Amino acid sequence: MTEVRPAVTADIVGLLAVEEEFRLAGTPEWFLMDDAWFQRKIDRDELLIADDDGIVGYLMWTSLWRLPWIEFARVLADRRREGIGKALVRGLEDRLRAAGGWMLLSSSTGTDEDAIAWHRAIGFKDGGRIEWKGRNAMSELCNRERGRSEILR
Ligand SMILES: CC(C)(COP(=O)(O)OP(=O)(O)OC[C@H]1O[C@@H](n2cnc3c(N)ncnc32)[C@H](O)[C@@H]1OP(=O)(O)O)[C@@H](O)C(=O)NCCC(=O)NCCS
């Protein structure tokens, strides 16, 4: 059974294996996490993993002025559409709710229809668009948010 729990240092090997799968699938290097980055997120308590006798997915976020913002949700290709991504977000929502949180933000590349469909399916609403300019920058991002009524349901 898949368990959602906070990542610990011993999970970094499994997390790097997830990154390797994404690298082989064409994710650019600058979009992949290294061990130092995972350790930093573990130290900040901003990383949940889905564990099923090994790491099958993870959810990473940051906080902007105390507002949690999902940075990356990644599930192994052969374990998608089993509800793992949704369970990771629910795990974060439970933590936020317990701590009095009332909003969760996320974003995706404006052209990534799969990621947008997933966000919508698990309850995020379109919150606007940001145009990024410059090298390595994504051409646009769609912001999505869940408000008080949804996260505190
Ligand atoms: C996006 C991602 C994290 C979703 O994880 P997942 O575990 O497959 O998603 P879930 O099983 O929780 O999906 C929940 C619902 O979202 C919707 N959904 C998920 N993936 C979808 C897709 N590719 N196309 C359309 N709808 C999708 C479905 O309604 C799904 O429910 P259903 O399977 O009962 O129909 C995963 O596909 C992934 O790692 N993608 C590559 C990285 C990425 O794009 N991350 C998101 C932006 S950071």
C-alpha cells in the first residue's frame, strides 16, 4: 500500500532514482533536483514522498510570505493514474489544515495540458497567467489556487 510521509535523508537515493527516470524521459537538467537540493528541502520540511516499498512519487513546495506553493509533483510513469499525485496533495493539505493554513498555490507551464488537467481534476482553479522572459525561463505559467472553502472542507 502506498504511504504518504515526509521525506528523510535516507530517501534521497530513491528520490534521485525518480529524477533519473525524468531525465531519461527528456526533462532538462536544470529542471532536475540533486542530492543537496533534496537535503535542503528535507531540512525545511517541504517534501512529501509516496512510498510503496520504494519511492513512487514526491511533492515539493516552498512558502512565499507564508503561502505554500507547490514547486514539483512527480510520479513514476508506470504508477500514474492510481491517485498517487492526488494523495500527495491531500497529504500536504492535511498538514496545512492542521496548522491553520487556508490556501495552497500551484502552477504549471501554460502549455502542459496533462499537468493542467491534473490540477483541475484535484480541485485547483485557474488563478491567472505569468509571462516569463529570458534564458531557461518557461514561456508562460498558469497559476492555480485553492481557497479557504476547498482546503478546509
Ligand atoms: C501530474 C502527475 C503528478 C499526476 O500524478 P498521478 O498520480 O498520475 O495523478 P492522479 O492519479 O492523482 O490523478 C488524479 C486525477 O487527475 C486527472 N489526471 C491525471 N493525469 C492526467 C492526464 N495526464 N491527463 C488528464 N487528466 C489527468 C484525472 O482526472 C485523474 O483521475 P482518474 O485517473 O481517476 O481519471 C504525474 O502525471 C506526473 O508526474 N507528471 C509529470 C510531471 C508533472 O507534470 N507534474 C505536475 C506539474 S509540477
